[in-house]
Amino acid sequence: MSRNSETILIVDDSPETRLLLKRTLSARGFTTHGAESAAEAVALLNQTDVDLVITDLRMPGASGMDLVRHVRENLPGTEVMMITGYATVEGAVEAVKTGAEEYLAKPFTDEELFAAVDRVLEKLRLRRSLERGGEGAGRFGILGESEAMREVFRVIEKAAATKATVLITGESGTGKELVARAVHYNSPRAKAAFVPVNCGGIPEGLLESELFGYVKGAFTGAAETRAGFFQTAEGGTIFLDEISETSPAMQVKLLRVLQEREVAMVGQSRGRPVDIRVLAATNTNLRRLVERGQFREDLFYRLNVIALELPPLRKRGNDVLLLARHFARRFAGEFDRPLPLFTDRALEVLLGYSWPGNVRELENLIQRLMVLSEPQRKDDRAVIDAGDLPEHLRYCVNAARGVERSLAEVEAEHIQRVLEAQGGNKTRAAAVLGIDRKTLREKIKRYDIPD
Ligand SMILES: Nc1ncnc2c1ncn2[C@@H]1O[C@H](COP(=O)(O)OP(=O)(O)OP(=O)(O)O)[C@@H](O)[C@H]1O
Ligand SMILES: [Mg+2]
């Protein structure tokens, strides 16, 4: 355990306790300071950077509780731990309420002390790594350190080296377009065009001429020959986004392109060979659409040569924090503000939330938080606490650890979602939930769900 490098301030009016704690903690690599009163501690904290304050509860003068309050209010980067010989339930409750991260009752063993210190500092380290994080924590401009994302990077790397068609799947907002660009810009065709086409966003009637181009006189209004996306992508990559939205007729035409590697403009009878790399993406389960007869099986196999599945954000562990910091840094730059400071409780909420909108939802949330959180003085860092996060995130704590959630938590979250989906209409929400309005009203009140 010689890797400990944090600074700990020990506050106790008993010189023996101070010395003992200093010796024990120094042996573990910590830098230690001592203070015999809360007042001396405050003076020292003004001059020195301290990571953790371990304070006695009862001391002459200001109490340990006052010190905890002082640190909580003035030093958001410092953790506090309370030690006392007067272990009472009330004392413990109050210590935690005031903001002490840990509460240790005398007498305690060295092991108990180290365990408590480790728990507190783990959070601190997480937050620190987060502040540093972002730079280089990922590849191809895609952030992520989780095993799930490392696998994605491996597939991108392999796919980029080939000309094979890639089907990118993943929930909305997981970064499919980002990945498509990464494949193209790391491939030998990086210098040629990357042409994204939103198949779901172009009206059916237009999609064909947009994709394939048309020759003069092909239809009324075709005053001159115009290139389509396929011609523009010659030598480069075409990205067919939302591929599941294409009509059966369009699916046949795309299949022909992938089979023959030829493209015919609208109004041309014969196709011309093209050198185009095809990437496609969808946030629906294409295989299921195939089973239901809503998507051509042959086209599915032509697209799914390399399958690249993006994990939802809730399966990426601490990447959530990495991304949160990255977006915070980006918006801090845009708004010309210092980086905000996330409290441990806020981080826990972010980690526990299920992120149905994935990275995009996180990006939007951080942007909104930074707009709303006004620091007291311009150069101060805004502090973002759990209470600053939207309600539906807080109800979702522990979603990642799904088996540790209480029924009430799940119920509150579900009610909130149904209410949102019904535009706040309680009669309709009650009907969906299968309960009467009175019960719904009671639950809304009990869980403090905003109207
Ligand atoms: N791993 C990541 N690192 C950094 N930014 C990311 C990451 N993943 C996604 N983003 C950002 O999140 C936003 C959404 O990503 P993107 O548009 O690629 O998602 P998508 O899967 O195509 O979503 P949709 O299904 O809604 O089209 C973008 O602003 C993107 O830059
Ligand atoms: Mg997209």
C-alpha cells in the first residue's frame, strides 16, 4: 500500500491520539499533519492542501461537527471523517448529515481505520481521475475505458483495415455515427469523402434520386443531370443511417448495389461500377425485423458482414464519469467558466442512472446543468450536487446494480416515466398504471414526484 500519496489532517485534542494516528497513517505512505483544535485545523486548511480531515467529535472550543460543516461549505475537494469515543446513534446520524463521509467509533483497529480511510479516498481518487480523464481515455476520438468499449475499439480497428460492409447497431445516442466516422477516417479511404445519409429523414419519394442521382429528363423537373450520394462517395464511404427505415422497394435497390457494386442513376438503364465502402446503422433489432418479414433477409446478410454492436451507456461502468467530465470541460470552455465540481453523491447518481438516451442524454444533461449552475463568484467553481440533478435521475439510483433497488425506487421511477409519457395527465397515467387516480395522487405525494 505504498502508493498512498494523499495528505491527511488529524484533528484531536489528545496528543497521544494524534501521534498514534500520524504514525499509523505515515507508515502507509500518507503525508500527515496534526491540529489540536478545530480553530487550528481551519488555519492550517487555509494554507495547505489537504485531501482528508480526520477529526475527533468532542474537543474544547469548536466541535468536530463545526469543523465538518466548515470543510463541507468551503472545501469541496476535501473529504472528512469523524472519530469519537462517544459512539452514539445520534452522533453518527448527525455526523453523516453534516457531511462526514465516514464515522469511526473508538476503539478501532488499524485495519478498521485503513478500511475507512480507503473507502473515503476511493471516492476522492475516482473524482480526481475524472478531472484528469477525458484526454486519451479512448481511441479514435471516442471516449471509453470500459471493457465493452475496448471491444468496440478492437472491431473498429479491424473493420477500418478492410473494405467490408459494417452494420453498426446500438440504442439511440450510443455513438453510432461517431463510430462510422472513425471507421472511415482510419481506413485507407480516409482522404476521400464520408457521406452520411439519413435514410429515415428523407421522404420515400426523394430518397432514390438523392441516393442514386438522376439524368436530365429522367422525370418532370429533372432539368439537368445531378449526382447522388453514391456518386459523391466514389472512392470513399457512404453511411446509410437508420437503414431499417427504408421501404421494401428501396431495399431491393440497395441490395443490387451491394451485390453488383454498380449504381444506375434514375433514368439510366445500365449501372456503372462504383468503388464505395458501405457502412449502415440502426437502433432497432434488424434481425427481429427480418423474422417479422419487415426487412429483407438477403440485404441484412449483405450489410451484416462485420457486426459492430455499441453497448448502451449503462453497461459502460465508469465511462459515464469520464464522459461527464469530458462534456463538462467542453461546455466550460464554450461558456468560459471554470470546471464545475461534482460531489460524490452526484457522481453516484450519474453512475446509478439507466441512461435510456445514452451518451446524447448525458451530453444534454451536462450542458443544461452548466447553464443552470451559476457559481457565486465568476471564477469560482460551481458545485453540482445530487440535489441539482433532475428528479428522474435520482429515483433511478442503483439501476446499474439492478438487484439492489428497492420496490419504492422502481415504483417512483416508473410512475414518473408514465406521467411524463402522458404529458402529466394523471387520469391517463393512472389508467396506464392500472390504479385509480386517488392512489396515484397519494403515490405522487409520497415519492415527492414533481407534477
Ligand atoms: N464514446 C463517446 N465519446 C464522446 N462522445 C460521444 C461518445 N459517444 C457518443 N458521443 C456523442 O454523443 C452524441 C450522440 O452520438 P451519435 O450521434 O453518434 O449517436 P447515434 O448512436 O448515432 O444516435 P441515434 O441513434 O440517435 O442516431 C454525439 O454528440 C457524439 O459526439
Ligand atoms: Mg445517429
